[in-house]
Amino acid sequence: MTFTWHRVFTGLWRDAGGVGGVAFYVGMNEAENDPAADTYPVSADGGRGLCDPPPDVIPPDPCLAQYRAALDDVEEAERAIASAHAARAAAIDRLRVCSEQMSFAASDSPGDHGWSERVCAEKIVVMELVGVLRVSDNTARNLIWQSKLLVNRLPETLTALREGSISYPHARVMIDQGSSVPDGSIEEFEQTLLPPAKEVTVPKLKKAAIRLRERLQPSSSVERHIEAVEKRTVWFEPGDDGMAVIGATLSAEVVQAIRDRLTTIAGAPTIEGDERTMAQKRADAFTDLLLTGDTCEATLEGTGGPRPNVGHGIRPKVLVTVPVMTLLGRTDEPGDLEGYGPIDPETARQIAATAPSFTRLLVHPVSSAILDFDRTTYAVPADLKNVVRVRDGVCRAIGCEQPATHAELDHTREWAGGGTTKLGNLACLCADHHKVRTHTRVKMRNLPNGDIEWELPSGRTYLTHPATQLPEAA
């Protein structure tokens, strides 16, 4: 089959060295059954014939310029983000250096509380960053550590970040993997990895960094593992829809043994009608082992309904606030789980149903003010402790999420200075922030609505809010 191609010109034409126009081609059938016509004719010099449509002649897309401009903007924005991360790291490290040259101890700090001036400075800088960046304590501490290493041990990485040739996730790999590299080898580590860091993805860079770090380590893997085990920890994170996450960083063989035991328990025979997945069975076994010490109910219960041991193991450890109308089944207002937040009304009712006792909050029938507690002694009565913990929910320091059940009760206005033991003069503080508040120049003040105002050495002030609004004591 052969076609005759007619080239039609419109507008200007730009060829290899001249000006031309846009061309399109129209083909007409000349020979239905000519097999020799299946190939395009070629000119004598080996090039395409004048009648052939050149494949590189494509009408320009009107959106191409905008597409390219948008891609350029993405690249420029990413460079700006990287540069901003570098500027933040430099500023945080300057803040750290300045803090070490200042004294943050309270002028009336009583005796030796076990914290050096440097420790006090670290605690204050963490609180300042929590307030400015609105991040958690752990995030603030990590930023201080990362910034110190980046500025002082990885100067070329900092420069590349400032120029935008690497991203902050790439810099994080350099920081994390380079933190354990000896001083004498850190320059080799940086110079070896920085060129590929500008070209490869973060996972590929991490793999290369781990291999190089292992090669540069003077200590054996056994010694490093022993050191790593010292950092084992358990962590918690709130989730959505009444869920939360609990995680643990443990030695690999321990984690594997735990996983194997949960899988063995989950794989045990169950009663007919148990439609739980393997993942659900593992989660139920994990729950029962930690809360009750056995898995009998987890193994036998498989109806898909509410678990019969809900609240069984947590009764002595948590506070649950349940609206009375929810408790009576007349409304479906959510309950409140201390240290977490709202929980669905059915779970709140189940926990309340298995509670060994209730703490009553006695209020004035007209003013709704919580009735008086004993204000003549320093010790906080048990009922008042519960009220304060229900109100606060967590440690009241800015950014802290330690549950109130594990916090200490602090007199905002010191007892020795005339402070009284009442709701409006008490706050839940974790042990660390209790020390910060008592032994440094950080100040706190209870406000009538339950808020607490914090004033830091920089002069900045921040508010923390109660988990539950309660009427103030008279």
C-alpha cells in the first residue's frame, strides 16, 4: 500500500538553522495491494524523502510552557525549604551556645537539686523551642542534637543544605549515621557520601551511609549492640477514632521472640464462629498478656462483640470521665480517657460498669463551685488529687504529654510562700517539669478559667489549657 504525502505549511517554520512554520501531513491511498509500498521512500543521500512526515515535527502544546514553569517552581521551592532548614539549624545551635553562657537557676533555688548549669540551660532551651515551634519535648531535643551535629561536625553538609543541593531528609541521614562515626573519620564519611547525596534518593543514601559507617567504626558490632540495648524504650502515640499506638525499641532477638509468641497464641484453636483475623488475634493476645497476664479470654472470645475484659486491667491506672446522661444511656456524648481524649460512649459505659468505685465531685447547688477541701495542710487530699488530674489530663507544661496519673501535684504559689491547697493553686507536672519550674527562672501562674500561663527566660509567655473545664473552687 502506498500513500502520497502532501505537506501543508502554516505560519513560520524553524528548522535546524532557519525559520519555518508548523506543518501537518495528509496521506491518500494509491495502491490497495502493493506490498512494496509499506516503506517510505528514502532520498539519495540516505535521508528521508521530501514526501515523508519528519517524526520530530509536533505541534507545540499550549500548556508546555506553564508545565515547565510549574516544575521549575517546585524545584525552587524545595531549594528554599532546604535553605530554611539550614538557617533554622544554625539558629538553634546559636541558641544552644548562648544558653550555655547564661545562668538560668532561680535566685531562691533551695539547695542542690542535682542539675548542673548546663542541664538547666538544656531544659530551658527545650521549653523555648516547644513554645516557638509548637512541637513536643522529644522533637525539640532532637532538633537541638541534630543542629549541633550538623553545624559542628558536618559543615559541608550544612553548606549543601543551605544551597539547596540536598534536602533535609538527606541531611538527616548524614546526621543520624554520622553521629557514631569517630572524629578522625567524620571528614571521610562526609566527603564520600555528600556527592551521591546530591543525586540519589534518601533510602539509597541511607544504605550507603550504613555500610560506610560500619566500615569506619573502631568498635565491634557486639560492643555497639550492647550500647544500643541501653537505649531501649517504649513509646506511645494517640491515634484516630478512639485508637492509639504503642511501640517498643528492643533488641532484635527479643522482638522476634515476642512476635513468635503472639503468633503462636493467635494460631491456637478457637471456638466455632471466631472470625477474627490473625492480626486481630495477635493484638488481642498482646492486650491480654499486658493487662491481665493470661490469654484465656482472648483465645475463647470470638463472637465479634465487645470484649468481656474491656477495662479489666486498666481500672487502677486511668481516669475516665463519663457524662452522667451517657452513663444512664440517655445520650451518646463521648467519655474522656485521661491522657488520650474522647472515647466512644459504649466503651466509656463498659469501663464504668467494671469500675470498683467512683469519685464524686461535690458541687454547690447554686454556684456549681466545687466544695471546700482541707486547706490547712500541705498534703493534697485524695479526692482533690483526682479532681486536679481530671482537669489537667496531662502535665501542664507547654508541649508535654505525660499523663496526669504519672505526674506530681505542684502548688503554683509555693506552700512556704502562703500558697493554699486548693484547685486553683495546683497543677499536674511531670517530675522533669516540676524541677524546671522549681529550680529555674521559669514562672507559671494559674488563671481562673483553668489555663496556666508560663513565662520563660526569653520573656515570651505561653498558655496551656485544661483537658476538662471544671468550675473553680470558691
